[in-house]
Amino acid sequence: MRVLVTGGAGFLGSHLCDALIADGHSVVCADNLLTGCMVNLTQLVHEPRFEFLQQDVCTPFDPGKIDYIFHFASPASPVDYLKHGIETLQVGSAGTITCLDLASKHHAKFLIASTSECYGDPLEHPQKESYWGHVNSIGPRSVYDEAKRFAEAATMAYRRYHHLDTRIVRIFNTYGPRLQINDGRVISNFMKQALRVEPLTVYGDGLQTRSFCYVSDEIAGILALSRASEHLPVNIGNPSEFTILECAQAVLQVTGSASTVRFEPLPQDDPKQRRPDITKARTLLGWEPKVELHTGLQLSLEYFRDAVQSESTELRK
Ligand code: NAD
Ligand code: UDP
């Protein structure tokens, strides 16, 4: 197939491009480099089946015949989407419509990267796909949450009105090599702080929970869904749930760091708990995450060491 990956220079998009190339497909990556970077694609620049387009996907474009679109373009970390609030709303709305139109034009299949944020600060735990969510439509996180909820609605509408062959993946917190070290997410912050022997910044009392999925598991789940026929949302994430304090302990153990913990204020509308119910992915796709948090952090250690090292070299220049 000839596959378009929007947001392909980002963390997940670049791993997806790697996996699609490894599966024998041709890949066109469209990215405006808002939060992604070309370093994530270094391994693909000499690959003849790979093309890079520097492109804002909110503006209509046509890369030629396409068989499948993976729409991953969007700032994803709270720090990034709060900094780029309007761009986040635009890429989730106008960007999604542009990509859905492109899919209609080429009769291509379409898969949208949605998120556990669609559940907001959930009142149901763990979160099943049938849960409609608990989202503050006017709070600071709404630029992301509502853009993604719109993107899901648009995807379903193109299926209903234009008979497009669509998929929706609800991704839960994913980490691993290429997670930007300055995106403010908990794993990137803690790894960076531990490696610099600075205090780990725990927001609130640290008893809020998250479930962390290693990137290879996430990509395997997304590819399994892309090959299946399910068009309703499917959660892909790791159901092992940790408090943020437990996550800090895990990072300290894996890095062997002597860092301490420093408590800071909890951001507004920070969800108190998050854990995917993955029964649907297990049953429908035969998919199961394999990498537990300690192992995933160990597998990510070299990347974070190098990233911290190159950042301090840059700063000394
Ligand atoms: P990322 O910031 O690393 O990658 C996003 C990419 O999209 C970047 O390369 C950025 O430059 C690009 N982009 C943003 N706006 C664009 C535009 N208008 N036109 C073209 N490119 C644009 O983030 P990520 O973690 O790789 O997330 C990828 C997707 O997965 C996002 O849609 C995100 O909402 C979703 N997701 C990620 C997670 C996670 O834990 N990483 C969780 C839930 C959902
Ligand atoms: N968090 C934290 N310290 C940090 C960064 C994040 O305690 O330095 C907390 C944050 O308040 C949230 C959780 O870790 O409760 C996960 O935050 P992240 O930004 O990684 O993703 P979210 O799941 O909130 O989108």
C-alpha cells in the first residue's frame, strides 16, 4: 500500500512510519514540525519507499494516490497543547476534515489517533469504549479534548454520509524512545530530572493514577486495528495502573538516581485516574501489551541519557 501518515515526524508517528516501512509499504509523511522533528526520521531519509512533505494538514493538499491514511497530527502533551491551543483545535477540526476529504477522494481507508482524554476526568473506572466521558468543555484542556471528540464525530460522519472505511483508536499514555524530553509529560519530566539528579516534580499529592503503555505495544495495537474491520473506537493502552508517586519510584529505580521528590500544584482539571479496559482489543484484535513499566523504562533509558546529554552539550555551546 501507499500510506499517508500525518504527524509522522512526532513520537508515535515516526514509530508508525518505521513499522509500515518494515511491513513493505510505501509511506508519505506529512508534518509541519510544530512539535515533531526531523531527527525522529533520520533512519528513513535514505529509504526509497519513504517521502517527507513539510505540510500543515489544515490546508488542503494532495500527495497523489493513497490507500490508507493514519491521521496522527496534533500536539499531544498537556504542555504542548496548552502552548498551541488554537493550532490544536485547528488540526483536530480543519485538519481532520482535510484528511477525511483526501481519504474520500482516493477511496482510502482512514484511521484517526484519538485519545483517553475523550473520557476527561472519568467517573467510570476502568474506562470502557462505551463510556461517554466527563469533559469540561471550557476548561484549559478542552482545546485538546474537544478537538479530539470533534475528530471522532467527523470520522463517524464521513463513514455514515460518505461510506468511508474508518477506524478510531483511543490511545492511552504511551512512552518510549523519541518522546520529546521537553514536552512536560510525566515520563519525560521524571526521566530527565532523574538523570540530571534534580528533584522529580510530582503535581498534587501524586496519588492520581495513569496507565503507561510502551511504544512497541502501542504501535502493534494500532496496526492490528488498522487491519481489522471494527469501526467503533478501540482503547489501546496498558491496563497496569500506577500512582504518579509509584511512577516516580520506578524511574528512580531504573535510573539509579539519588533525586528526591518535590511536590508542586496540580494543574486544573488534571484527571484523577486513568486505566483502559482493553477487553475489546483483546477479544477483537487478539492484542495484549507485553512490556511492563520497569522494562519499558529500561528500554528507554539509553534514549533519555542521549537526549539529556545532547541538550546539555547544546546549552554549553
Ligand atoms: P507528537 O507531538 O510527538 O507528534 C505530533 C506530530 O504532529 C508532530 O510531529 C507535529 O509536528 C505534528 N503536527 C501538529 N500539528 C500539525 C499540523 N497542523 N499539520 C501537520 N503536522 C502537525 O505527539 P505524539 O505523542 O506522537 O502523538 C501523536 C498522536 O497520537 C496525536 O494525535 C495524539 O493526540 C495521539 N495520542 C498520543 C498519546 C501519547 O501518549 N503519546 C496519547 C493519546 C493520543
Ligand atoms: N505529572 C507530574 N509531574 C510532572 C508531569 C506530570 O506529577 O512533571 C502528572 C500530571 O499532573 C498527571 C500525570 O502526571 O496527573 C500524567 O501527566 P502527563 O502530562 O504525562 O499526561 P496526561 O495523562 O495528564 O495527559
